[in-house]
Amino acid sequence: MIGYLGKLITASFFFAKRGKTARKILTMQLLFTYVEALPICCFLAAGIGTSVFMIGNTFLTAFGQDKLKYDLLVLLIMRELGPILIAFIVTARSATAIATEISTMVVRHEIEAYISVGIDPISHIAAPRFLGVTFSLFFLNIYFSLFGLLCPAIIIQFISTTSISDYIMNLFLSLDLKIILISILKSLVFGMIISGSATLYGFNAGRASTEIPLAGLRAVSKAFLFIIIADAFITTLSYIL
């Protein structure tokens, strides 16, 4: 997997030299993974952000630690829940679709046809999907953080005397550059893992048509596993450094 990701990253640097077909694949991947998943991600972010704020407001205020609810909201929404929940949504939607599509091409001998005319399947097929999924994770994570952090400002008007301006000010005081960088790093790493797993297990499908659903199942299960391992590693490393 690590070697394959390295080859994908190398191919991505030369993506600008590819033709219109590769750019069209990238555009369609962004449409499916980013644009179509945006509403559900924003709705989920608003619900989780409001719930976290309500829980923090109930318990922390009782202990006289009212200001810590903003730190809790930023920590959970931006650094912990946001990247991994978005990764799970994209894995369920896109990893299966990509692995199924590529494995179908393998079964139909389309990959062999690309190779026979001198076209690298990784550069032409995998790299656009790799870039599309990785960029989609990055942008979806930004929107998840925005909706998760700002939507509680509406609810606070009904349960507290804090104004929206004071809420936003306290929220920005709780933001930390390290948390933002970790959130961005997780979204990029998770995007590379998802697209790498989906394309790798799609290419590794057998010749039988029964291998097509199995490729999607393997891609999703391995992506989930690698995401959890990467999340634990990055989080642990952030506390050590």
C-alpha cells in the first residue's frame, strides 16, 4: 500500500500534462465525492456541533468552567470528529464505487487495452480519482468544521444570554494553529488512504465477475482499518510533540 501510494503521488505531480479525458475523470470525481456529499456532511456537522455544545454547556457550566465548552467544541469538531466522520462517509460512498468501477474494467480487459496502447492505468485512471477524493476530503472537512462550529451560535440564543458576537469571539480565542494543522493533515491523509485502497483493490480484482463486489468490500474494509490506524497515530503523535 505504501509503495502504491508513492506511485500515485508521483503520477499526480504530472497530472497537468494528461489529456482532457483524465481531467474529466477528476471533475466527475469531485462532483460525486465532494459536491453530492456536501449537504449530508453539513447537516451532520450542524447536528453534532449543536449536541456537543449543549452537552458541554450543561456539564461544564455546572462545574464553573463555562469557557471550556468552546475548547471542547473546537477539539472535537475540528480535530477529532470532523476528519474521521467525513472519511467514513466518503469511504462508504466513493471507495465502493471506485473499486467496483475499476474491477469491472479489469474483468472486461479494459486495463489490458490501456497497457497495449502505451497508456499507464495508474496515471490515467487512478491519479485523477486519487486527487479528486483527496481534495474532496479537504474541502468537506473545512465545511464540516464551519457548520459544526458556527451552527451552535443559533441555539445559544435560546438557552443563554450570550450574543452571537460574543460566541464567535470566544470561539476564535479557542482556535489553535496546531489543531487546524492536525485537522488539515488528517483530511489529506484520510483522502489518500481512501483513494489508494479503492484503486489498489480495484486493480487487484480477479478475472471472474464475482470479484467485482469483493473488490468493493475489500476496499471499504481496508480503508476503514487504515483510517483508524492513521487517526490513532496522528493523534498520539500530536500529544507527544
